[in-house]
Amino acid sequence: MAIEPRIGEDMQGGVSPFACIVPGFLIAVALAVGGGLILVTCLRAAPSDSYRTRIEQLPLETPVYLSEPGIYLVRLSEGVIALDHNEPRREDVINGCFIRWREALEAEGRRGSFRSDCTGTLYDLRGMTLAGGGPPMRRHPATESDGTVTVSFKTCLDPAAGNAVVPCRPI
């Protein structure tokens, strides 16, 4: 009667070298991948709560869009303001609507306006309503010091509510 070797045994009944090499290789690969993930997590920069730039880097009266936080920086003659791109109504945010800069749109004798995706409300460079029924755009706190502007991402100020601190996304 022939005896069939079991998995991991060679024909003489001893342990095959592959029975140790394969699990050892898999353990080594798992440790390398796990260690790499830990290293990447440790080296990755923590997300910032603010943005800082030199004021002269911002063009006068032309919005600069920061996509990650969804903020428009607008340098005006009286200073820099930071407008939030989120719609103030919860249902508009759920529908994926934003307030976007439309460079070619003409309103109030000026080329370039912000426009709400959902309501069609038009806003000027200060985020104030030009046409439509929407409230003014929310703003992020912006402070200027020594030719630098710093914008906080964490909070929004609502001009329609006397600049009360409100959630930036109404969800």
C-alpha cells in the first residue's frame, strides 16, 4: 500500500523546505507592509486649520480658490476677505450645489460674479447679494499682520446673522 505524503512533507516523510519558506515569506511581507503603513501615517502632515500667504501674492479683485477647504480669497483695496463656497441651505449642500466664481458673468456693470448653483443668486466680490433671494455668502475669519493674511478653516461668520459664528456646512 502506497502512503501519500501530507501537505508540507516530502516523499520521505520529512518536512519540505517550502513548508517553512512560504509562511516565513508571507510573515516578512506582512511586517514590511504594516511597517510601511505606520511610517507613512507618521510622516504625513497633519491637516492644517488655517492658510497663510503674503497679501501681495493675491491679485487685486480677482478671487483665488483654495479647493481643499472650499474658500475664495479676495484681495480688495480695504483688505482680504475669505468667502466660503458652501450654500447656506442644507438641501442645496445635499444636492451638491456650491457658490462658484463665474469670471465671464456680467452683473451690475461689472464682469465676474459669484453664482449659486441651486438658487441662481448672484454675489459681488464681497459676498453680498447682487440679484436673487439668497443671503450673503459666509466668511472665514481672516487676519492680516505684517503683509501676511491668515485664514481660519474651522469656523464661518454669517453676515446675515450679524457675523455670528456658524457651521461652514449646514449639514
